[in-house]
Amino acid sequence: MSSLIFLDSVDSTNDRLKQIAEDSPNGTAVIASCQTAGRGRLGRNWLSRPGEGAWFSVLVKDGRLTSANAGGLVFCCALAAADVLRKISGQEILIKWPNDLILNGKKLCGILCESGYDGDTLRWAVCGIGINLNAQSFPPELPFATSLLIETGLVTDSRQVALDTLAKFDAYAEILYNDGQEKLVALVAPISATLGREVRAVNGGSELVGTAEALLPDGSLLISTARGKVSVRSGEVSVRGLYGYI
Ligand code: BTN
């Protein structure tokens, strides 16, 4: 972490960091108490009320990252946040491939990584992490969201959780650079909420249903379907029994 920017309120920590990405060094992080326009994946909103969670983003600019391995950054985020939350709570925190952390079947944390390339070389990536910590409840339109407080009764220091997660993120990023994405995948697999489960993958217009069989070394998910095995690199994967996919 080379430079930390603390804000009381911001539209989105990802957006703020993207605005300053060109002129900021690797490791710059923005941590906010509240986001007024927090963003989730697929254009969704991310509820980020004051003091209720850790809302933060880190800038990655490292010449060792390319279009082939930068996808591993999302695993660095997930593993880092899972380590921190497991340490605080003693609970089993699972990773729903590739972007969510799950506690007791509900969503505790979401990750939004955005990037810009020069050809195949990564110019910048902004990795945004939202961890629901101290919310006492969620609006009805978010039935699958939860917080650490709701699940465990623990009140936590959001800023400290962000700082601890950023430190862990650095350590996992080193693993990505030195050992490759394969090593991270091996760390994700044992705490996956997806592997071995029935899943539905939606990508563009097409939909696949099958069993999530393995995480491949490049980070993609291998799904065994009635028509054979298919690997999915990105997109939306629902897990049967999680978030209402019955
Ligand atoms: C998702 O699950 O859809 C991803 C949610 C990512 C939310 C975080 S909060 C910090 C950062 N700033 C944003 O606007 N989004 C990410």
C-alpha cells in the first residue's frame, strides 16, 4: 500500500480511484465511510450506508500483469477478505466463484474489479471490495444480503477491516506475481461455495445448467452439463440453494 485516501463520503471508491489512476502509484487505496453511488457487478447498485461496512478500492499497476493473469486479482481480493473475516469471527466464510463471500448462505461481501489494457498488458486495475459489517438489517429488495453483525452479533471497526484486507491483498498479489494464478486457485478451491454444487451460468444470451466440477488453473469454472464439460470464464453463476436459486 503506497498511499491511502480516507473519505467520509464518495460516490464510489472505484470511480474515484479510476479518475486518479493514471497519475497514482501502484497500491493507492481509497477507503470511504459511505458511498452515495456504490456500484456492484452487472450495473447493480451496492448499498453502502455510513459506518455499516468497509467500502474500499485498491489500484494495481504492475508490469507483471497481463490479460492472461490479471483475472487472478479477484481471487486475491476474495482470499484476503475471507482471511480477515474468518479471523475476526471464527466462522466459515466461503467464496462463491468468483466474486462473492458467503456466510450462512448469504452474501457478506462483493468484489468489483475493473481494468484497462494496452494490448495484452495491464495498464491499471481497480479492485473494489464491499464488506457488510455493522448493518442491522437490509431492505426487502436485498433478501440475500447479510452482515457480520447480523450473523455473529459482532460490531467491527470498518477502517481496520479495510486496512487488514489491503495488507492481505498485497500478500496474495505477490503469490499471483510469483507463483501464478494456479496457486491462488488451489487456495480458493477448499473454501468454495460453488464446487460440487448444481449451478446455472448465464453469459450473454446463453444459459448452462450443470455441476460445478473444478476450478481450472486459469481461474475459470468447469461445469459438467448434460452435453459435456464447459468452462466458464466470467458471467453470472447461480448456485442451487444459494440466493434463492431453488
Ligand atoms: C458485487 O457483488 O456486485 C460487487 C460489489 C462491489 C462493491 C464495492 S464497495 C467498494 C467499491 N466501490 C464500488 O462502487 N463498488 C465496490
